[in-house]
Amino acid sequence: MDDLRPPSSSQPAPNGIRTGRILQTVISVAILLATMATCCTPQSISLDIDNLVNVLLTPPAVGPAAPLAATSQRQVRIGIVAGHWGNDSGAVCPNGVTEAEVNLTIASLVQQKLTAQGFQVDLLQEFDPRLQGYQAAALVSIHNDSCEDYGPDATGFKVAQSVSSRDPNLASRLTACLYDRYRRVTGLPFHAGSITVDMTEYHAFDEIASSTTAAIIETGFLRLDYDLLTQRPDLVADGIVAGILCYVNTESAEPLPPP
């Protein structure tokens, strides 16, 4: 066992006066620990004073700072309008199903799916007071087309941006993402020929903040696309969510075909 006697006060400590007191304290602790070890453990147990001194005198290593958490998508706000909700029924089918309730079901699923991915999502009524000056990365209004019999071609979806979009490039990218992803997910064709003024001059486009990019989508016709819209709303919502993610993440997408 090493000599645990403290150095004589008449001799300077090896590291000078600056560390003398620290060494004395360290060695005193070592003596106490050695005494305990001698009393309670076999004599084969010894303490390495040099290592103990080195450990206690060496400043703690400072490692690299822990990486910051990745930027959360909770910082990204998305607005989802459930068309006609809180205002009127919208289109009404012969069996009593209304466009407003179908829109709300789909919009609620979109909200849930985006929220699960970390976004801040506002579910808005048709004429929600919050639309005035509303600020978000994107706003999408969800609607459906009529239950009327317009013939075998009345199937498919439509997407439109404002004719007076504050930033036409961003608005075009949002509509392109919705068009490209929605048709891929749902398999529905794009029904460009029936995009109306009610879509391109949708009231909310003029109510929201100029910094908010917006689009309106009619997810299908409530007659020929009825089964998809009412029996598989999850798939419809997936198509819209994929389009919004495409826009927010600046993914590539095919542009809308000319009308």
C-alpha cells in the first residue's frame, strides 16, 4: 500500500503552493478511504492515490452541446375550411345526405392527420370570423359537387386558386400539389371543365391575410363518386394531406392541365 502520510509542512508540495491545499485534502480523503478498506476488506485491496489525485484535479471534460431538437412542424399553421359548415347544407342528395356533412367529415380527418404529423391545424366554418386576416402557411377549403345527374362524365375532382392571388406562383404550386397528389391517392380524374367562378372567386380568398396561400378543392361529385366520398373518407383525406405536405415541403408536382 502506498505511503498515505501527508507531506511535511516544511517541504513544498510537488505542484507548488497553488495546489498544496487541494492535494492535502485529496490525500486526507484517501487516508480515510484506505482505513475503511483495511478494516472492511482483505489486505489485497489497495487505493491508487495517483489516479485518485488525477481524477479529482482534472477539470471535467466538456463535450459537444446536445443537438437541438429538429424544428417541429407545430410551428407551421394550416387552415382547413369545411365547406358550408355553419352556414347551409350545400348540395343535398335524394337520400338526405348533405354536402356540408360530407365536407365536415373529410375536413375533420384532414385536421386529425395533419395534427398527428405535428402541424397546428385550424378547422374553420364556411364564414368563420377567424378568416378575416387569417395567417397560415396554407388554407384549403374542402367542398364537393352536386348530386344531380349530369351524365357519365360527372365524376372527378377540381382544384382552383384565386384569379387575383397575391402570390400567383405560390398559389399555383399549392394547386399543383393538390392536383398531383390527390389524383394519385384517390385515382379520381381531374374535371377541369367544370371549374366555376364560385371557385376562382371564392370569398375566403379576399378575407385571409395576403401572406396566406389558399386553394379550394371539390373532392368529387356526390352522385357518381358517392361511394368514395362517403364510404372511404380516409382515402379522400389522405389525398388532401399529401397535397398539403407536398406544398409545405416544397416537393415537385405536375402542374394543372390547361382548362
